[in-house]
Amino acid sequence: MKIWYWHKENDTEPRGPVSEDKLKELAKNGDLGRDDKIWKEGFDDWTIATSVSGIFPMPPPIKPKAVKPPDITDGNKLLKAPNTPKKDRKVEKDINNTLKENSNNILKGVGGWLSFFCFAITILGPLIAVGQLHNSWEELSPLFDLIPMLESALWLETLTIIGIIIYSLFVGITIWSGHQYGKLVAEKYLKVRLIVFVALSLILLLMFSDDEFIRSIMIEDVLVVIFAELIFFGVWFSYFKKSIRVANTYPTE
């Protein structure tokens, strides 16, 4: 039988003798600390208890913790880190929503594409229309004697375009001034403009319904005008319906 002696740091006398089984029991119960010293016959000196194998029970192997792979999502969502607590993910989501909301609130007032729309209908569009009317009068005036109906058609087109220019100036100024009904005014303008230009094109074709030659020449120009107005209406009407800036600028409409 192996006889052991042991002592703690502050002991003045060694404790024992005890059997090896008793020493192991002391270690298991915590009476023998890992830093306490032990000795038996054959040892040159006192030895720290943990340096002797078999005295303290071996701890159970540590089971590796399963790690959940990252949740890969699209670019509009955060990448979830492995084992991220639900509370932390909620905080991250709240922060993202707050940043997005603050970013959206910055888009307010007449600026960006809304400002360009006002510029287009009050300055750019009227300048182009006046230039085209001037060219039409210069090119078609010599033909008035040959085709009397041509002068009437050109006057109808001129008066219609002047009316649209005046309407455009009113709408642009209303939006630029920050009027609370700017969105409604703009949407109504787009509808009226489309109807007027389509109706004008059809009326001009009807005016020359008896002249097959002139009608064949006009058809291409009329189709171009109608197509351009449809594009203009579609782009800007969609903008006023979906724009964050427009929604923030006219929240009561």
C-alpha cells in the first residue's frame, strides 16, 4: 500500500499518513487543493499535487460548440454573424431602419429631379418649342398660297403650343414656390398636356384628310410627337407617384 503525506501552504506539520485511495478522495472532495504539496516514500522532495498523475480526476472532455454558419442574404439586408443574440440583431435592425428613415427624410423640398422637372417645363421646353415654331413658320410660309389650309394648321399648332407654354410656366412656378398642392398640379398638368398634344396631332391629320400627299408626310411627324409625349408622361407621372422627395415635400396630398 502506498502511504502519502500532504500539507497545505500554511501547515506547520504534514498531514497523514493516508492511503492513495484516501488521497484521491481528499482531492475529489476539495480538501486537497491542486496547489497543495504531497510526498511519499521514494520522492526526493515535496511535490505539487497536480504534477502527480492519477491523484485528481480527469475533467470530462469539452464538447465543441456548434457554430451556425452566417446567414447570407441579399444586399438590402444585414449579414447575420454566427450566434448573434436575437436582441443584438434587433438592435442592428432598428439602427438600420433609423438610418434609412433619416436618409429618406433628407430628400425633401424642391431639388434633384423635381427641380429638373421645373426647369424642363419652364425654361428648356419653352425654348425648344419656340425654336421649332420659328423654323416651321420660316419653312412653311412660302407654301401658304399653294396650300391655304397649311396656314390655318400652323396657326392652330402655334396657339396650342403657346397655351401649353403658359400652362407650363404656371405649373413650374407653383412647384418651385413650394405650394402644398404642387404634386396635384403637376399630375394634372401631365394629363392635360398628353391629351392636348394627342388631340392636336389627330386634328392636324383630319385637316389634311383630303390631301393624301401631305397626310403621308405628316403621319411620321405626328407619330413621333405622340410617342415623345407618351414617354414624357410615363416617366414624370411615375416619378411623382413613387418619388420619396415628392412624398416628403407634399405629405398632406
